Amino acid sequence: MEKLDVHKLFSQKQIEKRVEEVAAQIDKDYKDLNPIIAVVLKGGFIFASDLVRKMEIPFTLDFLGASSYVGTESSGDIKITKDLNTPIIDRHLILVEDIVDTGLTLFKLVKLLKQRDPKSVSISAMLVKDFERPFDLKVAYPGFWIPNKFVVGYGLDYNEQYRGLTYIGYVEPE
Ligand code: IMP
């Protein structure tokens, strides 16, 4: 398999410090609210596992899988490949993602989940690509803002490679 150079963006130490800050903010905002932490698979699992271990408030953990239909990126239709097991009606939901790129997956996901009448839905993403999006997607708990590069590590893959890296870097595929 093709082996690419990974150019480091954030070290394990920098990530750890930032995750701690995000967890503290969530603790503060969701005190006594017992939110559902919904991990968006696959990429969100490493960020989520670090995040919840830094959090001090009670929460319910669940997992969600979604994929965009290939070839219809502009319409952004999504398919739930693994649904939540927890009813979210009248609960506060925090979606935990690896990265917001176009943001279409999350935008559609939020819309769909709101039909189930949760009390609130917010988003935490370890990385947010820094560019204007044609729709309103608020990432209340971002880790880092990054340039528009293809990033890997800390749960993020390139063809299923590099997910296990402890740091975050970018690759430049041919
Ligand atoms: P979206 O374009 O924001 O809908 O991103 C959908 C999914 O594509 C993300 O949850 C990631 O799993 C994946 N993705 C987007 N950009 C990158 C990247 O730079 N590296 C690795 N995966 C990415």
C-alpha cells in the first residue's frame, strides 16, 4: 500500500491540552443536563474517548454511523448506517465528530435528528476546516481550526490508514 509522508500539524501534547479545554467547556455548559454524547463513527471515536475521560459531568454515551450518498454531494443526502440506541426526545445531544470538512454530513444529520425532538443538538469536532460554508453549521465545541488540507491521524484515515497516529498531520496524495 502507498506510504505517504505525514506532515505534523498538532502533537499529542497539543491535542491533549486542547481536548482538556473543550471538555471543561462542555462540563460548564451541560452541568446538571446529563447530555447524550453521540459519537459519529468511525473517525470520532478517538477524540470522543479522550473527551469523555476529561469530562466530569454525567453523560450517556452512544454511537451513530452516517454516510453521504456517493455522487450526490451537492444534495448532501445521508444514510444512517448505525442508528443511536438511545431515545433522544427531550434530551440534550452533543454530536462528536472527527472533522468538519464540507459540513454536509453533519448539517443533514442535525436536521434529521431534530425531527426526534431533542431538547438541543450541538456539535463538537476535533478539527474544522476554515472556509465559508453555504449553510449555517455551528460548531459549538471545536478543537482546532485548520487549513483546507487532507488530514490524518487521531482517528482520521486516508484509505483506512493512519487512524492510529497519536498526532494529527496532513498528507498530499498524488
Ligand atoms: P464532511 O465533508 O464535513 O461531510 O465530512 C465527512 C467526513 O469525511 C468526515 O467526517 C471525515 O470522516 C471525512 N473527511 C473529511 N475531510 C477529511 C480529511 O481531511 N481527512 C480525513 N477524513 C476526512
